[in-house]
Amino acid sequence: MKKLKFWIFLLLIVIVGCNESQKNNFSNDDISIVNIKGTIESGEYQLLTIDKMGTSAFIPVDSVRCDKNGQFDITFPCQAIDFFALKYSNNGYITLIAYPGDSIEITGSVESLHPYSISGSPDSRLVQQLSLKHKYALDELQDISIETNEIQGQGNYSTLKQNLNKRFDSITNNFHIYSSDFIRRNSSSPAILIALYNQYGPRLPVFELPADLATYQFIDSSLHKIYPENEAIKSLHSHLATAMQQLESQQKKTILSKGMEAPDFVMKTDKEELLALTDLRGKYVLIQFWASWSKLSMDENIFLKSCFQKYKNSNFTILQVSIDNDKQSWLETIEKLELNWFHVSDLNRWETTAVDMYDVERIPANFLINPRGVIVEKDIFGEKIEPIVGKYVK
């Protein structure tokens, strides 16, 4: 299969920045503004700029000079969550995630971006933590690049280069693992977009398609439902849809079978909380795709209740993924039938990422997942559910 040419690099969102005539048309009491202030060490009269990050360019928003003590204060309009770049040194910029009404405080040094401290923005704080880990990885890779140049022409070049390649693979693999964990731990934060788009160098992304398709889908399924109007998240959603079309045209769809790892996803529960499949690791999980409008699904609930009653005190639970679009009907059915296990739904019928990930074409559809997240059974129905689950759950 041809390698899918689907690259997303810097997180940039195209929105026109304010001009000079706009700057004085708001007060500090306006909830639709952002205030960024702080102190830059050795930054007397240093120029600071704040740009909105667009899909193809940085859009200037404002600039200010520090006072003689290196202190600064910037206030600008912000109508919705967005990504901004704050630059005050020659070593790059700080990525900020700001919401209307945010008051963010930063302390840094004009000599270097790292380390810097930040408060007032939990998402920006997450970006800071990720950026520091990213910097450490890039510094190590730079050392390898320098050593590679130094060993050119040496008699044992082949052996030395092989060792450097192993170091490169170890560094990139470890950062990939860290980034994947960062994404799972912070699934509701826009900061995970930064993790998705990080690079080791030009055309060397940390995550790429199709190898990391599950990660792209996980982020899309998480953020698109929380921030559906954000331009960056809408862009990811659109690009991922295009990528999926390309993948489907290049290869036959992989059918999930026993022994394969169950694709992870995150959705809203009936309690309006986010739940990821991996949150249930450590238990056998019977995943069922169903709907309150489906008679076959409703009939199947009889057998699910019997199985749940028998094994609910063991390491077993049920996760029902509804493809309803009527929230009231969905919730009323759960309550009426006393389906006292986990429930999630996008309330978008068949247009849900999890349906595509599990290649569900009809309901009900069942998958039994072991505590390590591996599919051990599928397509089990009716009276067969309880004895088959009993083979695994003690």
C-alpha cells in the first residue's frame, strides 16, 4: 500500500487578528477578553508579540514592550477558545491556549524559552509540560546528528552509525510512548492537538497516518464533541475524514477479529462525563452497540441483564454504545429497563467514530474485551452470552 500522504504540522488556525482601531473598544470587565501578564528576566524594554495561530500563517494580534523591570501586560479580544503564540526571545515562541476571560501569568527569561512558569491556564500548563519533554527529545536527537557528522569517514563508521540509529529509535520511541500517554491522560484538553502535531524534524512527525490512525481517531472523537466550532478541531475532523477516504481506497478495511487489540475511543456518558474504553482496563468488558429504537437491541437487554447480575461483582462490566439520536428516548430506556452499567453515545446515529472503528454495520453488535484490552469474543448473542462470559470471568 502506498504510504498515505497526510501531513499535519504546526497547529495554526486562520482567524483575522484585531487591528489598531479595535484595541480600545473593550474594557477589563469584558468577559470576551484575555489578559496575559508577567515578568521576563533580563527583559528590560524587551518587545513581546502575541499572534493567533492560523492554518497557514501567524496572525498578529498585539505587541508590547516590557517596562524597566521586565514586566508586561497584554489585553486583547477573544470570542472563543483559541491558540496563540507568545514570542519574547530568539529561540521560538510559547504556545498558549486561551479562553475568553482568561487571566494568564508567565515568568520567563529573555535568554531562553525554557524553563518558564505559567499560571491561570491549565491547558497552557499542559502544553508547557509537553514542550519541555519535546525539547529534551530534540536536544538528544541534535546530539546524535552532531555525532553522525563527526564519525563521517571513520573506518568503523558502519558500526558507529548502527549504534546511533538505535539511540535515535530509542529516543523517538520513548517520546512517542510519552505523547500517547499524554493524549490519553488529557483527552478533553486541546493541548493534545499539540502532541498530535509535534515533529522531530522536517517531515518527521511524531504521529503519522496510517500507523497512528487510532490516535488520530481518539483525539477527533474526544475534542470534536467538546469544541465543535474551534477551527483547528474542525480542520482535524475534516482532514481525518479525507484521510479515511484515501485509506479505504488504498486497502480493504481491516475486520476486527479475536486476538486483536480493541480500538480505544472516548465518548460522553449518560451522566455527561467523558469515558474512554481504556478507563475500564483491568476488567472484562462486553461492548455492545445498540439503540433504543432497535427491537433486536431491546430484546438483547434481557440477556445482558442476566449476565451482568451474575458477574457484576467480578472483574466484569458492560459498556453499551448507543447509536440513538434522541437523547430523551435513550436516557428513558436506560432508566426504565434499569440498565445499570456504563452507557455512552454521540447521539448521532451511525455517524459516530466508534461505529467506524469497530466496523459495525448492524445492531446489536457485541465484543468481549479482556482486561488487557484484547478482543477475545465477538458476535455473541442471546442465551450464549452468559456461558461464554463465564468461560473468562471467575
